[in-house]
Amino acid sequence: LRSDTEGTRQQQRNTMPASSSSPPRKSSLTPLIPNDDDSDNGKDKISASTSPLCTFSFSSLCPPPSFYDGETTRPFYLFPLFLLINIATMSDRAIVPGASKEFSAFVGSANDAPQLVQDNPDAGLGILQAAFIGGYSIAIILSGHYVHKIRWKRLVLSGLCVWWLGVLGSGNAKQYNSFYVLLFSRMASGCSEAAFHVVAPPLIQDRAGKYAGLWLSIYLTGVPLGLAWGYIYGSYMAGHDMWGWDWAYYFEAIASVPLLITMVFVKDETNGGILSGAGEHNINREVEQRVDDNGGALQATDEPLLASSSNDENGNNHNSIQQQPKRKKFTIFSEIKTCFSSPVLVSLSLGFAAMMAVVASLGTFGGAFVLALQLFDDERVAATCFGVAAALAGVIGTPLGGRMVDLLLIHYSSGDSSAGGVENVDESMRNEIVTNLMPRINILVGVALLFVFPTLAMQEAVYFLTFLFIGWTLLFATQTGITVCAMFAVDRGHRPNALAFLTLASHVFGDVPAPILLGLIKDKLAPACKIGQDGEFVDPEGCIAQEAGVRQSLAIAYSWTLWCLVFFEIARRYAFKEKTAEDKRRVATEREEQFNGLLLRESNDETNGGKGIFQYYHSKFHPSQDKR
């Protein structure tokens, strides 16, 4: 039936008069990256100088003439804006760890501090970080859902406004001497960050072309840069004679106002302002170009397995009936089910959670650790050296990891392999990409641990920071690969949900409980190294004697990273299993198509009175029979 339908359709094309043909209608699905063959009603093609792709040469760094490309902000301006926002939000996270002694003293002496916090200030410090991450985790689920329903700009802008108010409230907490004002302000800051971090990676992946991995790594570089800057900034402001940690938040609120104003002027009409593949109006179907019986415009319609036909009173066949686009509905339940149905994503998220648990613990108590180990005598110097090492590791490691991802994706790009880019990657190759990328990530983690563990026995600050720097560089090199694997673990429309799931798991099983538990472990193994209300160790001499307990606490934190190797290998095995199953289904489909082709040719030959090809092959391989 399908063959007859195609024959009728071809005959209609051949009998159409030349004058009745009309130019093809433009597809309603606007491409994210303009093709070389596209034109706009006879206008000149987009030149290389105004292309949204950046080749990172000095000549290409000259900005395009306009902030907008039509009704959409150019990626040349949008991606750096994302980087600056990422740095600002990450620096806000690191102010508390950078001034851990001052914040420990504050939460232990606040008017409304609970008894648990007064007795264990380090645990109270962990609760502050947990409140921030807890609010972030709840909000990221909702943001991952509403990104399918509303424009991403509205979601991001509203979140940034709430984040700004949370930063302002964090500074006011000291004026009120209130633990709960600080607690809920940190929670509000976490809630508002979620919208931005769900939107930015898929948007960069869609619009950065063959440099998607590199641009994504540059965006992720904002994480170590922001954390390091916030760590140094918080330590400096908290110890300043004139200012204090409250002014660290006030100055941050003032400095972030230009980012909010710039975000107001951002425009995006591509795909209606909805992330590609994430909107409910996106068509989730096979699309082919068909011509109607009047020789009209090309239309995108669903192609059924068996084409139906209906004849009008003149006997004309109407096989090409314009159909309404299928709508893809997203619900919170369906989104959660999709994420849990991907064993690759679940395993990857658990491994990432183990990594983030160690990073958050070291970020929260890093200054206290290096002071307790007598590597530094001054908290400002310790925070500065610690922050600079982390920042340099992120700046070097993250782009290297992004380039590694780009080089891998080039081999899986459809069409011209030199074009690269995530948008050119065949969707059916998702599991194969994850299978080949996960071993590289595991190697980086394993080598990083070889440099991190020796720091447990080091007595000199130079060697301690050098080995820690190399280990951090290798760990940061995995960030882009982990993010890309998470987005490839699900279909294109659920990428924001995959990122939300990855982040939520990393917080629930990683950086929310880890600082609290490590703070309790540290206070148990080295009780003399608790931070008192004056911001100093309760027993400095006793803390020196309990150096072994501090190193044991650090060893427990390092050892937790070993779970990364376990869960990342599980993710690779699941991806390989799904890849093998897909290969078997593809081979079965190809064989079925070949068999159906033989049957169709057999039918045509029998109609013409000839001997069927299938009969010929069958006679050649007919089993021999015994003569009796």
C-alpha cells in the first residue's frame, strides 16, 4: 500500500504544470544556528562577522554591530552574560566558607540561635550551607518543569530578582543579630539560582555550534572562579576593621545591579522563547516534506505506517492531508519518571553527588583545616592561597575538559564532520557517546586522587597546595563531560529535567549532608579545634596536639571520592547495554526492510508474469530431499 501511494504521489508530481508550482513554505521551526543556504526574503546571507559562532581568534573577538540579531540577542553577548551571572551567584555561595570563623562565631552567639547550633558552631555553619542548597534543590525541580511552559527569560529574570533580595537579606541578618534571618535569606538565594542553572547549559548546547563543549566549559569555569573569588572576598571583608561580612553582601548586591538591568533587555524569539525541544508546542514526530494534490506549498505532516487515501468526486487522490501538530505534554510526574527511568542518569548523578560532597566539605572547612594543620598562621592568607589555587585549577581544567568533549563529538556529527557541534549529533548515538566519554572521566578522577591523597602527609604549604591544585585541575576537567553525559542520558526535550535531577541528587546525597556530617566528625575527632564565639579555636594548644584528628577528618572526605569511580563505571555499563540493544534493534529493522523489499519485488514480478526474485533465491537454497 505504501509503495502504491508513493507511486501515485510521484505520478502527481510528474503531471503538475510548471506554472502551478509555488515556492516552498518556510518551516515554522526556526533553526537555532543559521545555515549557509538560508536567506531572509532575498536579503544577504549572514556574514561570518555577524555569525553567532565565535572562532576565538583575535579578529573574531570584535563585537557584532548590534546587541540583537533580529528579535534575538546574539550569543556573542548572551554567553558572556551567562558567565558573569554564574560567577556572581557562585561567589555568593562562597562568602560563608571564606569567613567560616566569623560566621561560626555569629551563629553560635545569635539571639535566636538554637541550642544545637550554640553547642556545635561548625554544625550550624553546615546548616547554613544546607539551607542554601536545600532551597536550590526544591526550586530546581519546579524550574525544570516550568521551563517547558514559559519563556526562559521570564524564568531567569524573576529568579535573579529574588536572588538579589536574598543577598540583601543576608547582609541585614547581622544588623538584626538573627540566625533565622540569615538562614532564610540563604534559602531564598538558593531558590532563585535554580532557574538560571537549568536554562543556561541547554541554551549554550543548542546555539554554540561546533564550539558547544568549549562554550559550556567557559560557562562552567564561572563555578571555580566565583567560588574562589567569594572565598577570598568573604575572608577579606569579614576581617576588615571598617567593614564586615554583612558589607560583603551589600557590595555584592550593588555590583549585581548591572547584570539585572542587562538581563531585562535580553530578547529571544527563537522557538518562541522556549528552549529547543523543551516546549509543549514542539512537534515530537518524524517530519517529511510532502506536496499536496494541487501542487501547493510544501507542508510538514506525519507519515503513517500505511498511507490512507480518499478520492473526491473527480477521482483525485488526497493522500497529503494537512494534520495538526502533535503536542507534547510535560507534567512533573512524567518528568520525574523519565529521569528515574534512565539508569545512566541515576548512576551518573550518584557519582557526581560523591564528588560534590567532597568539594563542598573542603570549601566549607578548607580554611579551618589548613589553619588546624598549621600550614598557615593567618586566615586571610590561608583563604587567599586556597582560593587562588582553586580558581586557577578551574580556569585551566574546565576548558580542557570542554575541548575534550568537542573533539569527541566531532566523530559523531552527522553530515560534515568538520562542522561538529551538538546540534549535528545524531540522536541515536547518545548512548555510544556516553559509553566513550565515561572512561575518560573516570581516568581523570582516578589520576586526580593520586595527587590528592598524598596531601594527607604533607607538612609544607607549598607542596600541599601544589598537589591539591593538580588534583583539582583534573577534577574540574570532568565537569563539562558530566554535564554533557547528563543531557545525552535523556531525550532532547527533557535536558532541563536531566540537569535538575543531576543537581538535586548532588545536593541531596552530596553537598547538603556532607558539610554537616564532616563538621560533626571534625568536632568529634578534634574537639579542641572548634571555633569559639570570638572566632578563634577554643583551645589553640590542644588543637595543635589533635592534628592527627584533623588529618583523619580530611582523609574521610577524600575517601568519599572513591564512590565516583564506582558509579561512573556503572553508568558506562548501562550506557553500553542500551547501546548494544539499540544496535540489535537497528540491525533487525534493516533486515526487515530488506525482506519487505524482496516481497514487494516478488509481487511486482508475479504481476508481470515473470519468475519472482524471491522464488529464485528460495530455489537456490531449497533443502535437499531424500529419494525413496
